[in-house]
Amino acid sequence: MRRDIITALDAGSSRISVTMAEIRADRQLHIIGAASVPAAGMKKGVVVDIEAAAQAMAGAATRCQRMAGAPIGRVAVSLSGSHVASFNNRALVSVARPGQEVGPDDVHRAMEAARVVNLPGDRELVHVLPRQFLVDGYDGIRDPVGMMGNRLEVEAHMVTASGSAIQNLLKAVLRAGLEADQVILASLAAAESTLTQAERENGAVLADIGAGTTDVAVFEDGSPSLTFVLPVGSDHITSDLAMGLRIPLSEAERLKLEYGLLPGRQPGDGVLFELPSAGSGEHREVTPSLLLDIVEPRVHELLNLMLTEVRRSGLTRRLPGGLVLTGGGARLAGLDVWASREMGIPVRVGEPESLAGLSEAVQGPEHAAAVGLVRLALARRSRASAAVAASAESGGFGLMARLKDWFRELF
Ligand SMILES: Nc1ncnc2c1ncn2[C@@H]1O[C@H](COP(=O)(O)OP(=O)(O)OP(=O)(O)O)[C@@H](O)[C@H]1O
Ligand SMILES: [Mg+2]
């Protein structure tokens, strides 16, 4: 029997990972392979050297395939980079049978109408996610089918990205010998595997802090209302340490991983360790204060940039679900407690929900996007096959299945 396999490719600035999951008879996802290799040809979340990126992708894919003992099939690819932008759109259609029930076809037309936007030059639509429907002006409706009314309106979250950035990503994937069947925003993938339903409903921010980018998704009333990518990540902390202490990047990275935000300012501020000074024989002392004076401002700046962007979008309501941090950068020791104190909101590190199979291979916040990609790819693939089945059954366009599509896009 043909095995039903879902593959996710998360191409990050520092790490390229391929994750394979199998849908078994129990309809559960079983992780059957996961491999990460150091990234190449990537900068701040985008492909800058197709050939180098392709080689790294192929390397991760080969290792993952070998581990899984199964062919890789089509892959869902993560999208990142500061070219990603979002806005919320509304579209209105009149119900086909005025004064009667809203039908699936009306919902379909409303979603199609929402897609009709004038995007400048090189921009492409990546996601159109329904947030709510309004029937004759009454808002907050998740499923309008069966309601009576004349006017059906949809509010949708629209994610757009640079067409050439997407093309370069897909070119690298293709050159790696892989076939991409969907592109999914990295922050939405990370949110999928970590945010609870309550957090989505109450309002929460997901921030995936990677090496070169911070991918942000704000959720309100159960669905994303704002998504963006900042060109700043945890590698900036490393380079600040390297510059501030005049040490090599590798040494700075080691210090970051070891102390994070937790060296603790002790009374008297004892010497943490000594650094050999470049050139001269003398030693330089590194105190907890010195380390914190370098790390804190950078983390502060990152959180501040994020909040500024959220406010700029016009979002003023509170987000009691707080902040959920994923990505390797979320591992910075003490970050959750520090951020919670600085921002006065609940902050937690998001562990991807555990799946069956080799789930320990995708444990840790840096795997949140990969696990979410697998889950979203599965949801989309089931929708696609349901649509085919429904249209075959009805001889129509599979509108019922398409409708389920739109709702599942609500996450
Ligand atoms: N224990 C740790 N403490 C602090 N930082 C860490 C820790 N572990 C990993 N990191 C940092 O996390 C970053 C890598 O995270 P991740 O693997 O999520 O990035 P990426 O997906 O390759 O990059 P991006 O998403 O920005 O394109 C690196 O900057 C690394 O130094
Ligand atoms: Mg990443």
C-alpha cells in the first residue's frame, strides 16, 4: 500500500530542517524522520544564493529520507523574510436568494471577492484567512451557512509576500530535487503547533525568534489578525557580544548559550570569567553586569520593535493571552521571565505539541515551525482531497468541501 507521507521543509537563516510524518491507519501523524543541517545561501529568512541553499536542502532531505526509510514526496515549505506583509480585507456580496438562507456558494463568492485586491508590482497573495463573517451587518459569525439575510460580508486576514522572494525559494527547492506543493508562513506554522485555543481566542502574540528573523503572528478572536517578519534575530545578540567583548563569534555564541540573560547581577558583581586579551598578555574580566549590559539592550530592542509594529497596525486592545516565544532564540536562558517583567504580560516558551512516532526528534521551540508545517500541510491536503471527492460525488464544484477549506483556514 502506498504510504501517506507529509514532508515539511523549514528553511531558516541558520538551519535547514526537513521533517517527515506519516498518516497511519489511526489517522494520527507519526514523525518518521527529522534532519537539520546548517543553512547555506540564506540570509534573514530569504534565499540569497539558490545553488548553496539547494545543496543544504538536498542534504537535509537525503538524511531525513534515510532515517524515515520512505520517499519524501511533496513538501510544504516555510516562508519568512521581512518582505512578508499583511492586512485585513473586507468583501461584500449579496446573498443569491435575497431574504433566504446563506448558502455555501455565497460564502465561496465572498471569499473569492476578498481575494480581489490590487497588489503593487511584485507582491503575491500567500494566504487569505477568514476571520469572521457578517450577515446584514451582524458581526462575529464563524459559519454563516443557513443564516437568513441579504448581504454577506467577510473579513479576511491577507498575507502577501515578494513574488521574487517566493520564486527564489521555490527555485532552490526544485534544484534540491524536491517538489513543493505549498508555501506556508513560518509564524503561522509555529503558532499552529504551540498556541492553545484559549490563547488564540483571548488574543495572543506568537514570536518565533530565529537566527536572522523574528516572525510574528498576532491572534485575536481565534484567528490571525496581524503577521509580519522583523529582520532581527538571536544572531544579533551573538554579534553584539562579539563586538562588545572583542571576541570571535564562536566564543560569543558559546557565552550566549551558557549565560543568556541569567548571569545575575550579584552584589559586588564578582568576576564571571576572564578573557585573554587579543595581542597583549593581560586578561580582561567579564562581570555579570558587563554581559547583561550587552544582551539586555538587544533583547529590549527586539521586543520594542515588535510592539511598535503591533501598535502601528492600529491594534489597541489588550492581548491577555500574552506572548508565546518559539524558535531557537526562545531558548535564551531567562528570556521568558525577563520579557514578562519588562512587558508586564504573560510570556511562555512554546514547545511544539508532541506527535506520535519520533517526536523527541522535533522537541524544543526551534522545531515549532516544522511541526506546525506538517500539521497545516495535512489539513490542507485533506481539504484538497475532500474537495475532489465532493466534486466527484455531486458532479459539481465541491463547494461544500471548499467551504470546509475556508473554515479550516481559521486554524
Ligand atoms: N540555548 C540557546 N540560548 C540562546 N540562543 C540560542 C540557544 N539555542 C539556539 N539559540 C539561537 O537560536 C538561533 C537559531 O534559531 P532557529 O534555529 O530557530 O533559527 P533559523 O530558523 O535558522 O533562523 P530564522 O528563523 O531566523 O531564519 C541562533 O541565533 C542560536 O544562537
Ligand atoms: Mg526559523
